[in-house]
Amino acid sequence: MNYQTTIRRKVYKFNDLKTLLAKASPYRSGDALAGVCAESYEERVAAQLVLADVPLKVFLNELVIPYEQDEITRLIIDGHDAHAFQPIAHLTVGEFRDWLLGEDTTTLVLQNISPGLTPEMVSAVSKLMRNQDLIAVAKKCEVVTKFRNTIGLKGHLSTRLQPNHPTDDPKGIAASIIDGLLYGSGDACIGINPATDSPAGVMNLLRMIDTLRQQFEIPIQSCVLSHITTTLELINQNKEAPVDLCFQSIGGTELTNTSFGINLNLIAEAYEATLLLNRGTIGQNVMYFETGQGSELSANAHHGVDQQTCEVRAYAVARKFKPLLVNSVVGFIGPEYLYDGKQIIRAALEDHFCGKLMGLPMGVDVCYTNHAEADQDDMDNLLTLLGVAGCNFIMGIPGSDDIMLNYQSTSFHDALYLRKVLGLKPAPEFEQWLMKQGIVDTQGNLTSGKQDKLTDHFSALWIK
């Protein structure tokens, strides 16, 4: 296909679809570092004009990474649902944008076409959308998953309670968990990033959370975010291992995943092993994946593809394994990839939109590193925008400061703020537990005057 246009008598020509996608991307530091971004604002607009006229069918024939070189490309092409694609097969990228924003394009319609969308189609249309477009379409999406509670229902917002500790001290972790539960956090999962990947250490943490869950009959799921091989080893050694969710960070190219020590076959093996544990009570979505723009470039595994398109390709991996949670840790990799608050906000809205459109239960870690040009006001803005867009879950971290991973995220109070101002509720089963314990009232408000007694009660029973 001929990718070119003329602006003010200057001809802009783009060699291939991969180049066109990169040049059409909103500016970010990672694409500049990779040398793939537009050289001027005018060139970016020219690329967007050309991209708008590209038929969606082209993305099935012109591949940004060759089929023979990359197992994710093969997954995308071999798994494409032609029947689901048929209603939009006649559209260009620009027409697809207009169609997505149309009043007749409802939640059900979006759910039906989702299997027919490739990551590159979804990435392309996002590049033509303003922030409000990304929010408006994502708001129409609904992706519901289940394990011991129900996540992703419209009008609900869940949180991952993240009680990390720099030495994996059980008392410190337990104190953070109780603190989070008393603020209504933890319905997405209680998820610990372990300081080490020791199988014995991971097992101790899993048993600790599972004992707490059973003692207080909490309808939640837990996860220790060890490498997938560690989780698989624990399952293979002990079929009674308290593994609720199997975690892995994933990328959008085979080379990226190789750098993570994984491939599709390994993920499939771990997925099947976790399913066989049969620990879910109302559903069997057992996988938890994390992603982030810049992973491919940091591994020198991007093949010249822009970082946002690489990110959406990772969603094709996630989609195959029917996860309970997918989390874009958007600002965690650093300013080399997303320089400031403006870039982080845009990237997060893109990731949430693209994941939801592909049928994924998207959450976002609203975060930044301490050397980025961002602050908590930027995160407040992003948090609110994601709440409006219908984000499935966010993080809940004591004081919003992760003392083990050393980055800034969202606190238990931030989730309370978002639920309050937007009228959102936790997962229904978890909300019932909160009311039963007297942590919240029937309106979802924290019960004043009871928190000290509840803290003493839980602490006496659990923190020794």
C-alpha cells in the first residue's frame, strides 16, 4: 500500500505500516529513544491522516513483525476470529474510530467484535483519538471476571491490596493487609511482590494470606507475584498449594518474553496447572498479567515497532489465557519511556482503552518513579479519568508509597475518594463482607468510631 500524503506542498511518505504507526503516535520519550517517532508535529499529523485511510483488512496482511520470526504474531494471526471481524471488515481506521464513538455501538456490540480485533488495529485507532475519545469508548466496555468475587461490573471499582515489604517480614505484611482491609481495599486481590523469588519464601507468604482469608471468611483471592516458573514449581510439588492466581509479566514480542524467561507454551502449562487446583468458588479466571509501555525497548526487543503497539500486542497474549486481572503498570519503567505526567496520563488512557476493547479486565497502576517529571497531582488527575473511563481496578498501597519497589502509586484513601465522588462500589461479594464486619455501612461509608475496635480485633487475632 502507498502510505503518503502532502501537507503545504511537502510530501510525507512512510515506508511501511510499522513506520506509519510509529510516526502517528502521540509523542513519548521511549519512541524518541528508539528513533521511531515523528520528527515534527506536522509529520505526526501527516501520519495520522494517512493512517485514518488505511483499511482494517490491511492489518491482517501486512504484519509489523514477520510471522516466521515471532510467536505472538503467529498467535494474533492464527487466532483471529473472522466472523467477529465481519461487521467492521469494510471500515478504515478513521471510520472505525467514528463507529466506536457512535451511539449504536453499545457494550454488547463491542463485546461481540472484540475477538475479531488484532492489537495493531486497536493500537492504530487509539492514535487517532483524543483523551476524551479513549475514555468515552472504554466507558462503554464491560469485561467481567470471577474467582471468589466478581470484578469489572459497571458501577464498581476494585483494588489490589499491595502490602509489599523490603524483607518480606510477615508482621509488616500482615499489618499492611489489615490496614487495607479496614479501608475496603483488596477485592481485586491481595498481591505481594516478594523481595526474593525463593520457593519456600513464596509458599510462606501464600499460606499466610490464605490463613487470613479463611479465618475471617473473606471472599477474595491472593497472589504472590513470583516468576511463573516458581509458581509452577510450587504447584507441581504440592497439589494442595494455596495458589489462587498465577502471575507473570508479559511483553508484546517473543524476544521480550524470552528476556523474561517465558514463552507461550510455559504460560499455557502454568495456566493448566493452576486451573487444576480448582480453588475458585464462583469462577476460574486464574491468571494475573502485568504489562507496561517500554518493556520491549528496554529489552532491545521491539523490532522498530512503537512502544504502544508493542504494549497492545502483549494484550493478545493475555487474552488467550482468560485472566482475572491485567494491569498496566504505566509509569513504573521510568521517564526514559514516559517522561512526565502528560505522557503517563496519555499512555494509561491508551492502555486501558486498548485492553478493554480487546476484551481484557484492565486495571492500571496509577504510578510514577521518583525521577520522573510527575507528581501526585498528576496521579490524582489520572485516577479520576480512569474512574470515569470504567477502569476495573487500581492499586491500594499504604500511604501510596511502595517501600519495597520504591515508586509512588495510589493509597487506600485514593480508592475511597474515587468510589465516593463517582458513586462506585467494591466487588459485590466483598462489599457484603465489609458490611458484615461493620467496616462500611449500607451506603458504603466507613463506619466512624468502629475502626479502632476493628483494628484491635484483627490485630489481636492475627499480628503476633
